[in-house]
Amino acid sequence: MAASDVELLDRRGRPVEHTAIFSRGFARASYSPRLQVAVGEADQVRLGIKLKLNPGEARALTLAWRVTEPARSPVLVELPQGSLDLPRTR
């Protein structure tokens, strides 16, 4: 699965702009994103861009978004294999 496969949706099912990564922390890439160098699969997994998950395993998923209006707050995370409800915020 790729981090780009993760979608955030608001209450109306509209997509919310976000960033997703399969990591608990920061990992430095070998090249600047401006160089647009092709990154091998091993580095994509190391950087949290891709995820290899076996049955019964768990991995971290970090999501970041910015909401400019409360009605656009995300409530659902859509993944290729299912979905997750996000806890309500104030």
C-alpha cells in the first residue's frame, strides 16, 4: 500500500487535503524532493511512502491536515482495504 492511497473525507464525503506517512517519526530522504530522483522500493518503505504489511501486523500511520472551516474537518480515513473513523474534535 502507498501513502498516496490514503484518503481523508469530511462529513459530506468530500476529500480533505492532507499528508499521510507510514511512520511515527521523521526520516530523511537521500535526495531533495526538488531533484525528483526515482526512489527505490526499499527507501520508499524506509521513508514511510509505502507499506508492506503482513496479516496480523500493525504499523503507524501519521496524518496531517489543515482545516480552514469546521465543516471540512475530516471524519473518515479511507484505505484500500477498509476505513477508520476519526475521533470527533471540538
